[in-house]
Amino acid sequence: MKPNEQRFSVLAMAMAKATETWGRIDSHEFRVVSSLIERNGLPDSGFDPIPAYALRATPLTTASANGGYLDDTEMLGYLPALQAQSNVLRLGATPVALGKGNATMPRGVTAITPTWLGDEVTPTSATAPTFGSLAFTRKNMLVSVTLSRQQLLQSNAEAIVNDELRRSFAAEIDRQAIQGTGIAGTPVGLLNMPQITNLTGTTLAYSTIVTAMTNVANGNAIVNEAALGFMTTPTVAGQLKQRFFSAAALPIWDGSVASGTIDDQPALSSNNVAAGNLIHADWSRLLIGEWSDGLQIDVDPFTNFQSGLVTIRLCASVDFQIASSLSFNVITGIT
């Protein structure tokens, strides 16, 4: 309590309410509560606010085992929990907006073959492309954060909700896009798509990385050159920073462990990639299906009502497909 603050008596307030004199007889407590209601624009809910100093304990040199004494605390923003770095969109993956139901996207499998006229009378044989399709099926992910009443009132709750929900949502989308198993409601990610070419990374050398890049180029699978790049784990990135591709001792991975380059192509690392894997791709060929009605936020103030807890839940519907398996090469078992 500040030197000029008059002591606020919770007992006096309770007695006034019990004897129905609250608001009828002027008191210090009623004036303080009325001022708080007016200053904060609080609705008439039947629950009256009281000032922080009303329950402040006598200052001691040690903090209470239950979280300290109820004193004024300045909240300086919010520091979110650590999450793995999200990279698939940074490398150029393509979001696909979907409607309400499951969706099918047609795609070309083989291209048209042009023909040439050998003379003016001999007809040529017409060729036709072949077609296939990609099926997107809803996979539903839930992310929730539970806040106490005190956090809602005293902390930067908006930052907690925005940062924690957004960052965990992004990290999980990234992780499933790369290593989703298709089990227990999860989508299938790149590392578990059997049609993608795998190379062995035992004692990984620069020549194997060149083979992966050559495979993608030989498959005519580079649709967006700006989206060519690599993704791996921080451990593999650290290994490649210490391996060289020339007698001039130039490292294979140039730059920081988190964000570097291989052959001037972006190379990012994240623990969302399974251990020992390096992916080279035209990342624009990774399609992220997003349902227009699939992103919802709900609030549950009732389940933990007696504890004063409120749960905020984010629900998202997504699925992943690849436009062509030839656009991806994975080097596995890297040592």
C-alpha cells in the first residue's frame, strides 16, 4: 500500500453487502470500487473489483511458496515457449484453398509430344497427354491453451494466445508436412511418401548431394527454380558445415546452422525433419490443402469453472500432396 492510500477493508465491504447497506451508506470501500468500475468500464455483473493492495500482505524478505504476495507487477510483454523452426512455406510450398468437403485436383502425368510433318502429304499420329488426380482429405488438428483468471487479468494474455497458438500451429504443420505418418488422424508427409527417390547418406559427400540435384533436374521436375532448396536437421547442417567440396576447403553448407546455402540454394534446418535426413526439392510442388472453414477458434470458460480457468482452442483442417514425386529427393541415414 502506498503511503497516502487508506486501508481497504474487505471485511467492511462484506459486512455492508450482508446488511444491504452497500451503496446506500457512503464508505471508502464503495468509493474505491465505484472508481475501479468506472475507470475500467466494467459491466454490472454482480461481482465487484477490489484494488490490488486490498489483499497485500505485510512485506517480508522471502516470497510466499504459493507464488509471492499480491503486489503490483509490471508485465513486460511475453516470451513464448520454444518451437522448432517452420520452413516449408519459407522454401516455397504452395497453399491450396479448398471448399467444405474432400477435394480432388486433376494433374497432368505425361506431357503432350509434338510431331513434325516430314512432307506435305504424310499425316502424323496425334498424341495425347495422360492425366491423374490428387485427393485431399480433411485431417483435423487441435491446439489449445489454458489460461487462469489471473493470467487473463494481469498478464499479456493476448500475446500468450497469439504467440503460443500461432507458433505451435505452424510448427506442427511443418512437422507433419515432412514426417507425417498417416496414422491416428495425421496426414502423410514427404518422408513417408514411397514414390519419392531416396539416396543413401552414409559418410555423406558432396557428390551424393549433386546426384540428388541432378535427379530432380533430369526428371524435368523443376517448375519454379526460385523454390529449389534444401531442408535438414541442425545436426546434419552442422556436419555439412565441417565438410568440404573442394581443395580450397569451401564448406558444403555455407552460412549459419539455422539458415545457409548449398550451391547458392537456400538450405534451412529444423528439428521438424527426422534425424539423418536431407531433402532437396522444388518446394513449390509440395501442396498444402487448407479448408476455408477449417480454421476455427473456440473459447471454453465452463469446463474448469471452479478453478477459474479458460481454454482457448484452435482447430485447423489440412492435408498434404505432392504435384510430382520427381521434384523431391531425400538423402537418408546421413553420417
